[in-house]
Amino acid sequence: MLHTVSSQPSSRNQSSSLRRALSVLQYVSDRANETRGVPLSRIAEDLKISKSSVLRLTTPLLDTNLLIRDRQTGWFRLGHGALRLGQAYLASLDLRTVAAEPLRRMQRTLGETCHLVVYEPPDVVYIDKVENDHQVRMASRIGNRVPAYRTAVGKAILAWLPEEAVQAAIDRGLTPVTDRTLADPSALRADLQRIRRRGYAIDDRENEEEVRCVAAPIFDHSDEVIGALSVSSLASRMKPARVREVGPLVMRYGMEISRVFGSMKVPAELPAEIPRE
């Protein structure tokens, strides 16, 4: 009688080896700022893996240049294969695609209109919008351009741009459109400082008479601001107390998107989501 041999134990062993190899790669990656690399003994000790097992697990990682090993010290560092993977990953990212699900989740959580924008100096351009479920609709439309200085999304971006970029926006003019527009350069700069300390921006009826908006920046892998997202509502609904409650949540979604882009500004754990009012 012929007996078939199950491949399940072998598959489990391969899966276990893969997980352990990836844990070694992650360990070295987390210490990429240690320019000399990481010694074999330290990897083995911290991951509780024998030195011989570490050497076996790193063989395919070295073969594919995900890791390299210094010939003199024997220490491990990330290899150029990891760079190629990172570049391929970043090249595949599109802000609107990445932000689509978090933006819609934010709208469901807060029940107000949510926007996603990018900066095309001196304006912000709306690239996505999720409308509220009330009878009153916001006037914004995808493709609209609005001067950055008078919007929450624009100020959320300006707050993290270099000084010369802020000055360039100011030089284009700060024309008031409501009696609350920050048309004075000193007032705008002071507000940008508050935004950097607080982490989110507020448009307190500065662009439309009866609308308040709260916005947060989105950062990329180099920690440069690449866009912003916001929640907007009638001022009668978005009262100051609600703004203070909503602000950290909008920041949370901005950080969630930034994490996908590889930003190091994002904490290990994001704040909890809050229910709609």
C-alpha cells in the first residue's frame, strides 16, 4: 500500500522560518540609524534565537540584498534591496487613493463634510470630498482652488512649510473675504505658530461667513507636508467646544494617512476614534 506524506509540517516549518527571518529584518530595520550596523550576538540575544539560526535565517536576506554584512565587523545593516522595495512602495502610493477610506470613515464618525486637498502655491486644490448627511451642503467642489491663507486646510499645510514658502504666500496678498480673515501677516504667522503647537488648524469663519473648519496636515516619508484633510460644518453646529473635541480626531486621521506614506512623525499608537455628536 502506498502512503502519501502530508506537506503540512513542512509548510508550517517554512512559514515559521519566514516569520523569524522577517523578524530579523525588522530588527535591523528598526536600528537603521545605527550606521555601523547590528552585531550578530545582539540580534541573537534580543530575539532569543541562536547565532547559528540567525546566520541561517539571514542567508536569503543577504542573497537578495535586503541585508548586507560588513566584511570586517560581521555586523548587519539594511541593503540596497530594501531601498528598492521602499522606492517601489512609495511609487505606488497615490494620496487620494490612500486617503479615501480614512476620509470616509472620518465623515461617518463626525457626520460632517470632509475634504482632502493638496497645495499648489498659493492655493489649495480640493481633490476629494465626502458630503454630510444634512440638508445643508458645503459650497466646495472637487477641483476648486482657494487661497491657502484663509482656509484650515491651507493653514495646516503652511504651518509646516519652510519660511520662504510662507513668505511667498503672503507676498501674493492676504485679501479679506470675511471680517474674520487673517489679512495681516503678523496675525497669520501667529496663527501658524499656534497650529504647530496644537497640531491642527482652525478656519473660524475666515473663508465663509457661517462655516467653521478643522484641518490637519499629511506628511510623507521625508516628513514633508504633502496635503491636508478637514471637517467642515456650519458654525452653529461646529461650536468652539466641538472644535476642541474634533481637532484631535482630525489629527488622528492625518497621522493614519501619514503612516502609510512612511512619516516618522506618527506615534506608535494612534488616538482612539470618537463617536459622532
